[in-house]
Amino acid sequence: MSTRSRFLVLASLALIAGCSNGAPTSTSTTTTTTTTTPVTIPNLQPFADATGNVSTYTTAGVIDESTPFFASLGTNGRTCFTCHQAAQGMSMTPAANTTLFNSTKGTDPLFAAIDGANYPTAPTGDLASHSLILNNGLIRIAETLPAGTQFTITALSDPYGCAIVTDPATGRPTISVYRRPLPSSSLIFLSNVMWDTRETISPLATASTFSNNLTADLTQQLLDAVSIHAQGTAVPTSAEQASILALEQGLFTAQASDSAAGSLSSNGATGGATVLAGVNYYPGINDAFGGDPQGKAFNQNVFTLFNAWNNSTNAAQASIARGQGIFNNAPLNIANVSGLNTNNTALGNPGGIPGTCATCHDTPSIGNHSLPLVMDTGQADIAGNVTGNGLVNGLAQLSQPTLPVFQITGCKNAANQAVTYVTSDPGKALLTGLCSDVNRVKVPILRGLAARAPYFHNGSATSLTQVVNFYDARFGMGLNPQQKQDLVNFLSAL
């Protein structure tokens, strides 16, 4: 069975609870004995992506597809694996979704209307009503605003008829936004669980409590995933929960090879998932703003994976090494970012912060932020409703999907002036109801990027080229074409 066929079979309801090769291994004239071999994904199995191969290392030695991660624990046939595929960087991609939609005529559990379609009453098999998951890899997230929300939210545009509805249980507004599934891998490096910090019920900011809190957070996340995304009616057993958590916390995904540079762990380089699994981490490590609990100063050389390639005669390897240097050292001015320049009293709300890509992506060899930090760099803003050349020019580099547009009023800035937000995703504010959290989302882990386009929480960057072009314009980096390509090549090698 091909890899693609196996994934389609695993995603189907008929075989979701277990897989076998179905081949009899011994027979006689009087009895027939059938022995089945569990389907597994070998450790470091390479899967082709846009620039080479991605692979996942598992501390278990092999990914066993007969375990609860691959089982239907709800009522609609979905499993954890439905949205977290090893061949897609432990996330899911529009191209694979489209292939699956066509081969199953839209009947695969991935496309369940509850959130795998643009709106919850979408007809099965209808292309138009599944455009966001097919074109942008987006899942619909419905969040009910908490009581005491500081702002008023209205829908300026409601293309799918469910932007704001009333929760019948609470009478509160429920907002539909559309987000990329984060990879269920490298989770032991998390500082927040979901894009908007949902499921981070216990903070991941202190080394002494990190392990227990991460287990609590991931437990809550899987229970909610079964209840909401899989439409479950029963709570997974303790054994099922323990199995899923053990698998998830033992997975590490990274790019393994580059089609031009070759193995990313060759010639002294330390790329790939095996080395990633051994990276030292504690909350706050190398924090860019002085929060390292061991008192260590920030080192902007966050990535050193490809130092050995700095003088490589292989042009592709040399480009990746130059891109790593650009990520670590190319200056940019961080301005007009909520969560850094505003709404961050610990930093004193500075007007501008001189930094590099490593300032926000400060976790060594990982690339997320090592302490909980949510910020708004502008991807959810709506072109035509923003000012400032950086943000205007940055948004022009993206391919924004057709999403609902919300207007948020009732907020004030630091000068006590009324502020109106126009956005496709209010971010953490939907969870907290706070004006200070509007549009803010977490800094994601960067490993395994090449396998899981599109990028940003709303899928607005179709490629890493668009990601680089956005930040170059947004923060005035002034990169030339070769530098942009080097940075893209580096990000693709993570």
C-alpha cells in the first residue's frame, strides 16, 4: 500500500479503529490462522515536501497506528491523525486535502461540516462550501465571548453566514474564525498551546511546573478536540488519554533533506529531527527581553544548525548558511506590534525595538518564543483599513483568504483615545474579552516549515517567500533578492 493510500484508508471511518495488512500467514487443510501486523510509520520515515523530505523522530522507536491517536473517539469518524499527518509536518495541507476531497467525493471525516467546512450546515461534497479547508488549510473555530467582554464586535462582512451567532446555552455571541492546525509535534518546547492560548489552562512559564502543566494542558486540549472536532459524546478513557499524550510528547518533526543541499545533517550540519529531539529547553531559555530564569543574556544566534556550511563549496548549503545568518543578525525595527510596543507594561511599551528575527523567535534551535508571548504583527488586519507604510506594504505581499471581517469598538489606546479595530481574527481577545488582546496570537515553532504551508494562523502566506516578503516590508529589513532567497532556503531547511 502506498503512503498516500495508507493515509486515505486511515482517515476513512471504516478502518479508523485499526489497520492490518489482511494477509494470511499460515494455512492448513483443517484450520486457517490469520496473523496481522500492525501498520506503523518507521522512525524518521522521509516524506517528500516542497523542498526535499521531512521526517518525524519518535522516542517510542516507531509510530504505531493501532494506538488511540489513530482511533475514532468521537461520532464523526475523525481521529487525531485526521488533521495531524506525518507526511504533512504533523499538520495538514491544502494540496493533500484537495486530493482527499476528490478521492472521497468530500465524504472523508476531515470535511465534517462542524468545522471542516466554511459553515456548519454545508452540504457534503460541495466544493464551494469547503473552499477554506481546500484552498487554505483552515479549520473553523467557534469561540463564545466571555461575560464582561470589554468591547463590542460586529461583522462588517459575513461571507458564510456564521460570523457571529448567539450561543443558545449562554446567550453570548459566538464568533467564527478560521485557523491553521498547529503541528502535534515538538510539543515539549511549547510556551502556549493554541494560537490564541486556548488550552493553556496551566502556565508553561516555570521549569519546576512545566512538565505537569504541559500534561494538564495537552490533556485538556485532547478532551476538547474529541468533544468539539470529533463531536464526541464520551470522555476518552484514562488509558486512551495516556497513550495519546505519550505519543504526542515523544514526537519531533524537522526537515531531513533538501533537494539541492542534500542531507541536512551532513558535512557537520545538525539539522533533522534526531538532533532536535535532544535539544535542551526550559521555559525562558534565551529570552530576548531579560527573562531567562538562569540569568543568562540573550544570544541572538538562535540557530546554529548550519554553521558548518558557512564556507561550503556546495552553493545550496552555502545559501542555507547565509540565510541562517540573516535570520540571526539582519537588523529590523519592531514597531506598532501589540504585545511588544503596546500592551506590554513589562517592556514599558517602547515605540521601537531594534532586533532581528531571533528577537521574537528566541528559543534556541526551535524558533518559538521561550516564554508565553502573544503579539499582533498584522496578518489579520484588512488591507485598506490600516495605515503606516510598513503594514500596508507588508499586507500587499500576502494572499489573504476570503474570511469574515469584524469591527471591534469600545477600546482605548494608551493615550485614552478611542480605537476601532477591523480584523479577520481578534485572536486572544475572543478568549479573554480584553481590548489589550485584540489580534494577538502566539509565536509558533519553526521546525518542519517546508512540509506545512500555508503559513500564519490564517493561512495568508502561501509560501515561505511570501512570509519573508511580508516581514521584509513590515519591518523595513531592506533585504535584496539574494538575501530573501537565502532566508527562504534556510527556513525551508528547518
